[in-house]
Amino acid sequence: MKRFRQVFITAMIFLLLFSAMAYGDTWTKNKRLTWNAGESAVSAIAVDGSNIYVLWCDNTPGNYEIYFKKSDDGGVTWTKSKRLTWNAGDSWYPATAVDGQNIYVVWYDNTPGNYQIYFKKSDDGGTTWTTSKRLTWNAGDSYGAKIAVDGSNIGVVWSNNTPGNYEIYFKRSDDGGTTWTPNKRLTNNAGTSAGTDIAVDGSNIYVVRQDNTPGNLEIYFKKSDDGGTTWTTNKRLTWSDSSSAVPAIAVDGSNIYVVWQDTESGNDVIYFKKSDDGGVTWTANKRLTNTAGGSYDPAIAVDGPNIYVAWDDDTPGNYEIYFKKSDDGGTTWTTNKRLTWNAGDSYVPKIAVDGPNIYVVWEDNTPGNYEIYFKKGVLF
């Protein structure tokens, strides 16, 4: 009987190791990054080598402010939380991009009386920061800013309702955020354009958004090959009878990858499509999830032919974080991997990659209030 147990245990260990090897990655335990009296939510992440930068907003001071922390050893140890904003209003939804020691952050803030877009940077890996710079001065509200960087070239997109409906706007800086171009309006639609995302590769800038002009939400794409001076016409990427929303984009050279959530099947599922010619032509939609519950809030990162997608899913009865990957540019995909097993809800993952290392952050209310959590995966 003892020998049987030993054989059984050995077999189980082999099966577990084989399963990990077949999937091709291992993951650390969840690491809690915040311990606050208020709510810590809507995180953002960027990585450069072993340096990981995480931002979020937190209402512990009584209003929502932007906070930051970093790890310089691949997520093993972390600095204390650093408060980046001190405003009378609420600072919401930070987005970040990094280039070497330069960290760039945008968010929206209603301190002026309506929501405007703000920017701040650090050129020493987050030790010191510039004062906040206001990027928009509009009569309406500016929401949902996203940022991308390549060298000293920074691109920012957001939605604004000054025209009477929400439209997408863009501006750029070619000197690391010191000076900025005037706002450029990218859409002119009857419906609402929002939920935008941006990716940059050299002078090529790619923007996706959701738009309900057709009568339901669809995903659209637009690009500039001269750093944002001129833009192509809008390209519609989805033709759904339901709702295609919350797009995210990643780019590697001329390869562009887009994910979104779609209600076409009756519940929300994650879809993917790609272009290998800079956005001229696109593959058919590829469905990535097929669960009993809903799959929401996709995030995407890319490194060469390796594509990584994370999302939250309520199939277990509460919201948990899931992950899948492709190592052939999106042609084939692994099965879903569940990353969290919590009593509460885990929402809105964000993902970043550097070589074989994958980093995911999200918000979770298991402690009784929302806190920020982190997890690292290593490919092999």
C-alpha cells in the first residue's frame, strides 16, 4: 500500500509538471499591492526589463487620487505607495506608458468643474515626478485617456462630448511631454465614440474605439503613418447584431492585434483579430472564450509572435481573472488559464510583457474593499 501511494504521488507530480510544460508557463502566487481604508481601483501597468510600474486611483483621502508603486526586481519586492495627485476633485483611470527610465501617466480629473485630461512624467524611474500638466481645456467632459510612447514620441487619445456627442481626440508630444500639439479630432459621427485605445510603433500610430453610430456598438480602427499629422479614414472592424465593445490594441512592427468583448452569442465573450500589413487588411474575428458565464474587460500584450490576453469572467459565480496565449501570432491559442481563486470579485486586469515575463494587475474586493493585486508568469 505504501508503494502504491508513492507511485500515485509520483504520477500526480509528473502529470502536474507535464501540464505546466504543455501550457508553457508558471505563475507566482497573488501579491497584494495595496492596504488602504478606501477603494483602490482601475489599475495600470507598464514594464521595462526588471522594472515594473503600477498605478491606480484610490479614494482613501476622501476623493480619488492617483497612486504609484514600482518593483525593480521583477515583482519580488515593491516600494511604498507614492501619491501623485493632490486635487480638490476626483482623479480617475490612470493610463501609463514607459520608455527606459521615463514613465508617462495620463488620467482625467474634474477639479476644473468638468473632466479634463492631465499628464505627468518621471525621468528617473518614478523617484521624482513633474507637476501635473493639463492637456485639455474643453467646454465638455474629456474621459478615458490612453497613452502610448516610442522614444520621445508620446501619443494620447481620449473621448470628449464638447461637440454634443462623444468624439475621439488625439494629441502628441515629440519631446517627452514638454510641449504638445493642439487637439486633433479623429472622429465626426452621429453616434458616440468612446472606449478608445492606442498603440505606437515609430511614426505609426494605431487607434481603436467603440462606436454606436450603426445603431449598436461596433469596433473601429484608424491609423497615422506620420506621427499623427494625417490619418486614414475610419475602418470598421466588426459587423455584429449585438454589442462589440471595450477594445484593446497591441502592436509589433506591422502586426496589429485587437481584442474586445462581444454579446453576439448571448453572453459576453472575448474576440480577437489581427492585421499583418499595418491595418490595411484584417483576419476574420476569432472567438477566444466560450464559457457558461460572461467574459469581460480584455487586455492584451505582445512580444514578437507571442500574444497574451487577460480578462475577467463570472463563470465560477464570482468574477475571476483568466489568461490565454498564442505563440504563433494568433493562429492558435492555448486553453483558458484561471489565475485567481478568490472569495470576492477580481475585475479589470491589465497586462504587460517583457521577454519571457508576463505581469498582470487587477482589483479585488475579497478584503472587504477593493485592493490592487499582482501576479507574474514566466514562460519556458
